[in-house]
Amino acid sequence: MGSATARRELVQTFETEEDQGFHVHVPALKGCHSWGATRAEARAHIKEAIELWLESAKELGIQVPNKLPGLTTQEFLELL
């Protein structure tokens, strides 16, 4: 699986018409969403949101979904 394909499966980006920004969502991580005025800003914000989600999940004992077997957290973030 190429990195572009993996990225599309991990993160979904939607351009919003109301505020002309970008909403980003990580379907594999329930409730992990962010926003940015530009795609680059949205990407930076979702990386932070993913890191915080994973940190919180670890602290709370929530199992992290494994959408891509063998992928480390760092590899997950590098795909973004």
C-alpha cells in the first residue's frame, strides 16, 4: 500500500463552504477531528490532535485501532 493510499484511508479532509477552511477527520480514532484555514494548517492541527488522542487513549487504557497492521505511532504520523 503506497503512502498516499494509506494517508487517504487514515485521514479524510473536507473543504467547508461556510468558512472556506478545511475540516479533517480520522475515522479510525473516534472523535478525532480538527480544522485549518489551509490544507497545511489543517494537516498540522490533525497531527497534534492525533498525538493528543493517542496520549489520552494510553492514559485511559483505550485500545488504539490497528487499521494498518505493524504501523507504529511514528509511522502513522509520518503518513500525514
